[in-house]
Amino acid sequence: MDINDAARIFTTLGHADRLSVFRLLMRFAPRGQRPTEIAQALGLKQNTLSHHLAALSQAGLVQVSREGRSLYYAVNLHQTEALIGYLALDLARARPDLLPPARKDCAPMDDRPCNVLFICAGNSARSIFAQALLRDLGQGRFLAYSAGTRAGGLVNPMTLTILQRHGHATTGLHSKHIAQFQQPGAPQMDFVFTVCDSSAADDCPPWQGQPITGHWGLPDPVRATGPEPERALVFARIYDALRRRIEAFVALPMARLDRLTLQARIDAIDANALIREKA
């Protein structure tokens, strides 16, 4: 990246609302988001958001794709990587005191289980499913946790029913707020996954230890309406969707993958699952 490209990007990101849009899209990367979802999350008017998206696209920071009648805006990770490289290697001349410590390997290099946190809004269904699935499918290689950005304190009864139906123990599963994992003395996470769009959009502090992150956004089954059998089917579908992702996650040869490759493989898990679910 040359100085002119960098200056154009800095000018674009110099507007607080445009920076907020870019930060939001980074939390969903590599997934794209529709303008209506971005506007709702940030409280922006549609015409104002359109202006900001156009500026970000012109700077090469955001790319747009069409699915059916909907437009999806996603971060251009290649351009973002180039910008970070310019800041770290050109401006900073790779000074070690200005660069964060690089973690090249996954935590299992010291033979301890990986700490994995799943986050959704209420911590009553999706993140609880994921916690139980990883605990049981991980065969001792992971310590699974879950939390909610707006946890209500109770796990949905249908969540427990579905887990028990599939042979998962439910003792000890309870709803808790994300703040519990951001306090001194909390377990340091190796992986943090958001499993709903609203939790990904929440502005949380950076995680200690630079965990690898992923976004596996799925619909909230708690919002399902209708007779109990219909609602149970929605819960079962979400359970199945998470099981596919977690089966792929635990199959990764983590001890042999560097962080860059591991991040790409985690992103691909969600992309491949989405393709299957839309087919």
C-alpha cells in the first residue's frame, strides 16, 4: 500500500460513523450484512448509511455482493490486511515495542485443553447448545463456556429438552452474563465464537490473550411461535446447525495449523455450513 492509498483510507475512516460501520462489519467478517441490519445496529438513517457504505467501498475497505434481491456488505480483508501492514511495517518500521506479541500457534502446544467461549444475546439456547456440544464432542480437548450479552438468568426449557433428547447431560448448564468472563481471574479464552448477530454487533472490550474469533450467526429459536411441536422443530434445526459446525471444528488438526490458517479454516466452517443449509 502506498502513501496515497493510505491517506485516502485514513480520510475515509476519519468520520466517526464510517469508522463505526467498518468496526461493525469487522465483527461479522467474513460474512456480509444487509444495510437494514447495519442501520438498525448502529441507529443510522438509511440514506446516511448508504453514503458511508459508498465511501468505504470507494476506499476499497468494503465490498458488496448480491444474493437474490438483497445486497450484502462485507469487509475487504485483503485491503484491511494491507492497511494494518502499512501501519505496522511502513509507518512503525516493525518496531517490536509498537507491535502486539504474535501468537503463531494454538494453545494446545502446551497440551492443555483449549478454552472456548460461545456468546449469544440471552445465553438461553444457541450458546448453551454450542457449549454442550463442544463439551461432549471435544473428548476432553476443550473447556467449553457460554455467556450472553443480555443474559436473563434462565435457560429455555426447550433447549434442555433437545439436549437431553440427544443424550447430553444438562446439569450445571445455566445462563450467565458475558461480564463474568471479562473480570480479573476469568479463564483466558483461546477461541471466542458469537452465534447470533446481535451479540456480534455489541461493542465488547477486546479479549485478553488475542483469542481466535468466529461468527456463526444463527436465528434465535426462542423467538419461534406456534404450537409446541413447531417450536421444537425450530430448536432442533438450530441444534443440528451448530452440531455440523462443531463437528467440523473439533476435527481441525489444531496442533499443526498456524493462526492464519486456523482462522481461515474456522471461517470456512461457517461458509460451508451456510451453503449446505441454503441448498
